[in-house]
Amino acid sequence: MTEEKFIHDSQTVLKFIKCYCDNKHDKNLQNKETLKLCYNNKYLNKEIDFELCFDCRCTLFYSYSKLQDCPHTDKPSCRTCPDPCYGKNEWKKLAKIMSYSGMKLGLSKIKKFFRIK
């Protein structure tokens, strides 16, 4: 996987988890943090700022660690991966987050498209 793909996938996972956390969890429990991206034991010139609750922060860090350790050169989507690395419970949790957020983010794009200016 290239560094650009790693950065893109890291940002995508964060976007989905952030959307879920913002809509499902108490905003008062969210803490602001910065994640400095590291890939192949090398810090990249990219940081990601986020505000998440503790549970969603744990999910993000779990997903980020799995993304860092992905052995595939041409990374498939996790759903179609021949060697899944997620634990069963973590996979179910992330699938729920992705399903909810995918619908929410997709609807917001449609709304923007039809908005009258």
C-alpha cells in the first residue's frame, strides 16, 4: 500500500467514526486529540485532528493499527479481504459504524446536490 493510500484510508475511517460518534454519543464526553500518522515505521508529514468519545477513540486506534499492519501491497477492502485481521467483535462494531455513517454521509451529499442557492 502506498503512503497516499494509507493516509486516504486513515482519513476515511476517521470520517466514518466521527460521523457516528457525533450523532450517537454525548458531545460532552469527546476529547480533542491529534494523531500523527506513521506508516512502515516512518512518521509521515500528516496529522489528523479529531474529537471522539473514549469508545470511538478506541475503535479508531484499533482500526488504525490494523491499517498500519495490513500486509497487502494492493489493499483490498476489508470486507473482501482473503485474510481478515479484525476480531469478530471489532468487525461487527466497525460494520455498524460504517453502515450508519455511509448512509448519513451519502444523504448529506445528495442534500448538497439539490440545495438551491
